[in-house]
Amino acid sequence: MTLILAVGCFAAGAANAVGVRVVPQGNRHVEQPAVPGASVRRTKAGKTSFDSKYEKIRDLLASNTELMAKIKSTAKAYDIAPIHIVGALVGEHTYNVDAYDRLQSYYIKAAAYAGDSFRFAYDGEGISDFVARPQFSRCKDRRDSYSLWSCRERVWDSDFRGRTVGGKSFPDNRFSAVFFQPFYAGQTFGLGQVNPLTALMLSDLVTKVSGFEKLDENDAAGVYRSIMDPDRSLAFTAASIRRSIDDYRSIAGMDISNNPGITATLFNVGNSHQRAAILAAKNNSLGEGEAPVWPEENYYGWLINDKLDELEGLL
């Protein structure tokens, strides 16, 4: 997979020589967009607050020089600014898990003890058997892991999600939630809180850049070991951000590499390829002289841009 290098800094909103517009820095929203109820409930259940969780992960990064050195070296390997990785980690540990959440230790142990006793499956049908169904034949020529699993995710959405196929009913839920979370629905894992489907998508890029072995959907334990390992989790986090930057540049014609709030948002919501395509369609429909439609941060990315000076100070 060819990495598309981020363009340099230009005046905000300007287009470079090949027509790529640089997304302005900062937030498009004056006030923070609403935080999802699930995140609010989870934080209340832990008898803490978003402010407290933010301060905890900020202080952890500030005090852990070894971790910060790894963040910087990983960012360099994937040709992104380290603030993008910092933003992703801060967002995850502010709104999803606590930086010292004991549940993470539990899941790490669960994966270690489970060995080969769990697999990626739904209602007794393993993932390999599922993607061998004829509906997935349109993906058979996809050679790299990102395009292959992205194609399979689109087939899930169009042909299976919320439908009954061949007498079997499938949930109206995300592909990753239905087939790739054998422990507990809704959970992501490790330092970067990467979900298994995202890891499978990014496997070729991580193998190329970091040299880790390619992931196999038939080895669920191996996938979990990779995304729970702190060093490998950072690689998958960086690869996800690299992929988002490349997708927005090549598909939407926009350089988001100078806006950590946008990359953090995409790390949170996923599907950068589809989101870039939607944004491109919006801009292609504009009349001559109309201002471009910029990507917008969600609640998660808004925090990163709002705290950007403080977070950059950690580096």
C-alpha cells in the first residue's frame, strides 16, 4: 500500500498545486457537540467525570517519558505528527475507558487464558464461512487488507445488516459488533482502543511499516494479542490515522493533517473512506464560487482541538 505523504503547511483553506484543500485548523463548532449517552452513563457509573478522566490521561502521558518516546517514534514511522496519536489516546481515555480502567486488565487476561477457545463468529457461523457466501464474491479481487475488509463491511451493510438471508436473521448492527467482539459487545481493547475489524483492515500497512506479522481472522486470539500489546496498539493507532489522512486527501481532495481534531474524530467514528466519499460528493455538488464544505469534528475531536496547546506541550 502506497503511503501518500501529507502536504506541507499552507494558508488555511487554500488549495495546493494539485488542488488539495488544506482544512483550517481549530473547531468548526463554537460549542462542543453532545457527548453520547452511553459515554455519559459509563463515566457516571465509574463515579468520575470527563474532566477527571482527561486530566488522568494527560498526566499519564506527561509523566511517562518511555511511552511518549514510543509515540514519537511510531508517528515518525507512519509519517504523521505525534499530536495525532496523542489526540486519539486522550479522546479514547476521556470518553471511553479510564486510563487505569481495571476492565482492560481483565480482558487482557481473558484473551491470554482463552487461547483458541474463542473465534470471530455469529450464531455459530465463523467469519471465514460467512465471507465465503456468494454475496462477498465482489470482494474476491481485493488484494490488500484495507480494501478487502472495507468491501466486506460494505457488503454486510447492503446485504445482511438487519435482514434475513437464507432463513437466517442478522442484527441491525455494525459488522465489527456482530462478528468481531466475542468477549463483550461494544468493547475495544488496548492502549489505542482498536477494534479487531479495524486491526484486520490495517494489517497490511502495519506489517509493511512496523514489520509485525499479518493478522488472520481465523486466529482471534492472535488478533487480540496484537491490539492489546502496547507497542503494537500504537502502530495500529498510527496506521488508522495515516489511512484517514490518505483517504481524505485522495478521495475528498482535502488535507486534514494539520487538524488533530478531525483525525481524532475519524479515529473515533471510523469509516474514513466512506466519509471522505460523502464529503467529496457534497463539494462536487456546489455551485461555482460557493464555499467548500469542511469536515467537522465531533465531541471527541472538539476536545482535542480545544486542548491542543496543552496537549502539544506534552511533546
